[in-house]
Amino acid sequence: MISSVGGLDESLWYQTLGEPMQPRAALESDIEADVCILGAGYSGLWTALFLKQKQPALKVVVLEAAMAGEGASGRNGGWLMGSFGGDVGYLAQLDGEPRRRAKQVISGTVARAANTFSELGIQCDFHHGGNLYQAARYPQQLKRLQAELAHFREAGFDEADYRLLSATEAGQALNLPGTQAALYTPHCARVHPLKLARGLARAAERAGVIIYEKSPVHLTEKSGITPSERGQKAPGNKVHTPKGSVRAAVVVAALEGYQRLLGLDNRTSLPVFSVLCATEPLSEQQWANIGLENRETFADASRLITYGQRSADNRLVFGARGGYGFGGAVKTRFDFAPRTLGEAPKGDIFDLRSQLLQAFFPALEGTQITHGWGGCLSLSRAFRPHALFDEAAGLAFVGGYGGEGVGASMLFGETLAELIARPDGELAGMPWAYRGAVSEHLRRWESEPLPWLGYSASRLLYRLEERLLCRQPQPGYTPAISRLADAFETLMS
């Protein structure tokens, strides 16, 4: 395997990929295509694959600055969800049969993925075990869990979608200290993210998609159509790389956390990063004490946004809320140093993950944390991930998943493929499918320093609240800081 992969080599996923990662050929000439997709992550590859399925004659080219899966698609926590941030808001725009059908499409993502992986021959450690969202560690988590359940019930989700587990049931499924209850949903599966990304790239190539790697885009020449000329057919955009170019009728920006770097999205995406770690393989006795017998993904009802899974080789993979770099700086290398659960903090970004793991599983004190890594994702305003096609300008955008894109990228990639190649399709009529200019549909983020101040304030506020609640684990205890955090969370949403 090559070693220069922007911090990906720090990850468990890279070390357990089981195959070499060598780059495909770079673009070294001037070519033409029907569709040029920027980014060989999940969104770009699914869009490319579905375009070829819907219109096989299309010439689809994908340009990747590094290698397929080297970005967030190969670094995430491996939750393939039949939901996404903002789905309730989109469903609220519909009534009756359209709403029922949209809900069915969203929640059916996991089953659809299982069938698609089988058809395409993608081996990615897929296991459909569902998800546990647990109220534990301090009493106030139960209030958050109950609010979450009420939110889902109001949106029309029933017992088949989200089931409340008693303290006994929840503790048997996942043995966390102070367990009070849990929400279980079957709409989630575990995957090995990098195996999925690499397998998806091969499947796209077999379908006729052309992928160029080590081909960073440094300039995009827009078609030049002005708003007053909307409705005219775009003559084609030209995308430049160091050694070549692609002229295409449609250019798709599928860059997620890297979206803002080219200046195409009108500052509607906000790059943030999330950080994970993984333990050494655990024994069967240790797993018997922890639970996760059906390899459910899991989180607790904390504002720190925890997420975990039991990997195929029996490690605990665990992450939590990451950070934001001033000006939307992209960060992919985090300089992890191995550590032991229960030891003194090292003063780095992985301390929070190891401390939370220790709080979740006290019996694992002394266990080695062998891997630590992170990646960059994208937040859209008001948690509105999107598939958008501006036909007049020949530009399309897909992403903004807020860290929940493993499954959503398949749905949104197919939605965008329909907008481009089959605009009368069912997905092209869904509320997350947009036609027109970015400025007409997506809200911009504020200029600095407001994003940095907001994210920094939320990080400090939520960590302070966590410390206070853990120190005063009484049902009636609600510090003033929690009321402030509630207000801040509402404002940020």
C-alpha cells in the first residue's frame, strides 16, 4: 500500500482494507464528456453509476484529486442509515400518499443497499443489525431520548421504525452505566466504509464510468449563461486539472467537505471534521459483557454526538463530535498516538474519545486504543442535504449530509441521476430534489468569524454541560448551562 494518503493510513479502515491502494491513471489530455463528476466518494460514484444505468450511452467521467475513498467516504463511522438529517423536515412538506411513499423510500435505503451490494459484488462487511440510541450515564439523557421519540411519532414514524426499549431490554442489548431506556430502529446497518468506497469505484468502472485519480481540479470555466438567459441550453463547462481538461455539458460537484474549495456552491456548505478511534480486538468474554450481540450500531443521548460500531474483526470503533477550522479549513491528518483506556490524557483531540469510551465501558480499562483518525464532512444550512441540478448553467450539486451520508449518498446520488438523465422519475419529484440555481434554493452560511465562533461556543458549552451532568447524576438536576445549551442548539438548527 502507498503511504501518502492524507491521514487515511492512520485509520483502522485502511489497515484492514485487505488490498493495495494504488492510484488509477491521472487525466493527461483534453477530453469531452456528457457528465463530468468532481469527487470519487460515495456521492460522485453513486451518481455516476446511476447515470449509466438510466442512460447507458452517456459518457460519464469522474475526476478525483486523490484516490477513490480517500476523503470522508473512506474514513467515517460506517453507519449506513435508512434516514438522514433533515428527513423529517422534508417529509413535513408532503401529505397523504406522497408522504407515505417518500418515507418508504428513505427507510428502505438499508434493504436497497443490501440488494445492490449483492448485485454489484461489493464486499464491505455489511451487517444489518439496526441502531441503539441509549439513555445512560446521567438521568437527563432520558429526557433527550423521550423528546427524540416524540419528534419521530409526530412525524409519522411508528413502532416498526422506532421502538422504545425498557431499561432491562436496553441494558441487555448494550450494557452502558446508568442505562434507563433506548430507542431501537432497524433502519441502520454496519459497513466497512473504505471497502464500500473501493468496491463502488470498481462497480462504476464496470458500468462504463471513466475514473481519473490524482487529478485535482484547479479551475472550472462556467458556461457563461446569465440569470436573464435561463432556459437556454448550456454550451458546456470546462474543468481543468494540472495535465488535462474535461469539457462537459454537465459538471457535478460531489465534493462534500471539500465543496467550498472550488467556490462553486455559493458558500452553502460548511466543512467540519469528525474524529474516531478503534480499540484492539476484544475477547468474546468482553463482548458478552458489552452486548451488541447483533452488531447494532450505537450512540448515547448526549449532545457530544457519539457513534460506535462493533467491527467485523471485533473491535470497538467509536467517534464523537469533532471540530471546525477557521475559514472552513479542511483537515484530514490528526497525528494519533496509541494509548490505553484509563491512562492520563495526552492533551490531543483523541482524549475526549478515550474518556468517553472509558465512561461507556469501565470494564475495558487497560484496553489498547490502536487507531485514531478523522475526516472532513459538510453541513448544509438547516440540515437540508440536497440533490440540485441547474440545467441552464450545466452545474449540479449533491451532499450536505452532516455526517449521515453513507446511506443517504446512494439515495441522493440516484436522485441527482434522475434529475439529469430521467427528470420524470419518482426521485426527481422528491422534496430533496431541486431544479435551478444554488442561490435560488440553498441558504448560505455567514462569513467568518461567525461560523468559527458558533462552532467553538457549541463545543465548549456542550462539553461543560457533559461534565456537570456526569458529576451530579440526579434526576431533578438541570444546571443553567443546560438551558443555555437547549437554546443554543435550537438556534444552530
